[in-house]
Amino acid sequence: MPHLTAGARLAAGMTVAALLASAAGLAGCSATPVEPAAVTAVSGIGPITFATGKLDTGYLPGLVAEWNSAHPRQHVTIIYLPDESDEQHAQLVGNLQARSDVYDVMSLDVIWTAEFASNGWISPVSQSLVPLSDLLRPAVDTATYDGKLYAVPFTSNAGLLYYRTDLISTPPTTWGQLASDAQTIAPRHHMGGYAGQFAAYEGLTVNFAEAVQSAGGSILSPDGTRATLNTPQARNALSFLVDGFARGWIPRAALGYDEEASRQAFEAGHLLFMRNWPYVYGEANRPGPGNVVAGKFGVTTLPGPGGPGSSSLGGANLAVSAFSRHQATALAFIKFLTSLPSERRVLIDASLPPVWTQLYGDHALISRFPYLPVLKKAILSAQPRPKIADYNQLSLAISSAVHRALAQQVPASKTLTGLSGELNQIVGNG
């Protein structure tokens, strides 16, 4: 899109869709900011920033250089946020609460859409501008709030079960099979049986949610107004994990594992099974010092009590700040990053799951990433985490309570009763 210097003043409250549609007649101007829920009346074309975490973004400088070469007067500057998700969230929220225009485009964890949209920090996008029918439906759902599209899906994600193909011939499809193999096969090879992400942070909330939904339960009611953890299904889910630690087939060290710690333990040959995200596939298949599993592992969908389980849905969405001065450029850049060629490049360079459905059936990509069919199945059967504005508070309550239960400090039944009360207070039902 060429730089434009003539056109009409933008009206306050215009959506990103209207901005892009008006791009042929935009001009630089300024106005007094309006309420956060509306778009500030400022110029829509010009230089922008892109705020994102740095982890797994080796593909990004090349794509940004390609954009900048074609759009010299709409230069994109990358702003790298802290590595930890919680710190990224805090930095973004601090700036947006101050109505800062430092960030134009933001990469948001899919669980943040509701919070950012409900606070008026990101601008809605016209669905007619995004090829939604070509994208994975679960990914599209994470970008919506209150019936509107507030972001554009960029990457998707679902948890997978990694297993040692040199030690077992058939991966488990049920919790019982997983526990049996972890207790019988792993000790013969002097390794732990299974680990996920069990440190007291968002990763534990994800692992717990996966167990609960795999057992047929839920954390909140569909409308997000009350806790639904006082059920046999939720008790079965938490007891399964608690029992794993009590019996030792989940090593106690896993109480401190995040994604990277569990990956490193698996690569070092310390685990027979591991729950983790798809990015680990490329890392673990790369031979190097300390990696004993390259070429010796496979992936499958997560197991459940009596058959295949369900993953929590992960990934990232790209959103336009409501306080950006160049929203038309911001949306055009988002469309470039989420285009089919760019998504293919992100997959090849960073092993990040694309949102374009057709890439999962691309034979050339499948030969390079054999897990793609399994991943697509996992994403389509995944469930989103609760779409509530106070999700971070909810996640903190869950991870803290569940961690105490896994550490054998509080019984499972008492944990769920107390946690239900906390969650009801968070969602306004206390």
C-alpha cells in the first residue's frame, strides 16, 4: 500500500474496517482522544510498531524487512516484550490503561481477547476483511468477543503427547494406559513416566483444564457466570494428576516444570511421556549436546479417561490498538502477516501452527512436519479457556490451588470446594 498524503479527516469512532476502506483518501491530522472504546480520530497511514514476545520469532525480522521494503513510508518497528506471558500482559495493560499510542499492532495470547476488547483497548475488525472461512474455526472463535471480531488469528496451538518411539510401540489413548506404561516401562529405563507443565503459573491452569474437559467436566458454566468444579468429572481429573505424583510416575521435579523445563527433561532422556506444545517437535528433533531423543519420538493427541482427551486451545491473535495513530497501516500489516504465504513461512521457520486450514493438508509440509494431521485433529477438538475479562485472576487462583493439591498439601476434594468459592467471587457469583 503506497503512502497517501491527501484525503479526508477520519471521524472519531471509526472501526479498523472503515479505516482500511477509506485508505485511498487518508491524511495526517490529530484530534482530542475519545473514550477508549472508540477509535481515536487520527491519521490512518504511517509508521507503526509491532509489539510481540521474542520467543520463537526468528521468522519475524525477515517478514518485517519484506514489508518495509515494499512500504518505505509505513515502516514497521518491532518492539520485543518480555519472554514471560504474565510480564507481557502487564506491560501491554500498563500502556493501554494510560491510553498510550506506543503500540500499534499487538500479538495477544488468545486468552486476552475478551479482556482487551471489553476494556476498549483494541479496535473491532470487519469480518469481511478476513478470510474467516479459510481459517480453523476454533482459532477464529478466540478472536471474537460479544459477537464481534476484535483480532485476526495468527497462530493456533494445541497440546500434544510426546512419547519415545524406541521404547513403546503404541502410544496410550487412555489415562489408564498412560499410567500403566509410565509405571512399568519408564522405571526399566531409569526415567520418569510423565510430565506436563506443573509449576504454579498459566501452564498448570492449561494442564488442569485439559484434564477436566477430557473427563467431561468444565471450570465455568458456558456463560462464564459460575464455577462448575464441584462435579465427579472434575474430581476424577484432579485425582488422576494427584495420584500420579503420589505414586511417583509423575516425578516430583515436575512441580517446577514450565514448557522449557519439561522439554529439556524429555530431550535429556528423563521422561517417557511429555505433554507440550508443537514447537517442541522441531527443537527435540534437532541433534545436539544433551539431546538423546532426536529421531526417537512421536506425537499423538492427549489421552482421556476412556479414550482420546481434549487440549486447551492456544495460539496468538494480532490486534490493532484503539489508541494507534495509524490504524489502516496497522491492519494492512496484520493482513500481510496472516496471509497464506506468511503463515507458511512462519510454520517452516518457527514450527508455529498456522491458522489456514489448507496448510494442514499440504503434502510438502506434512513430509517436513509429520505431526500436522495429528495437530489439526487436536486443534479441532480443543476447547478455549474461559472467555472472561478477569481471566488472569482466574488463572492465578486455579494454578495456586491445584499446585498445592499436586504437592500433597491439600486433598483434591477440599481443593475443588475452596477453588469453586474463589472462582465464583472472581466471576461475580460469590
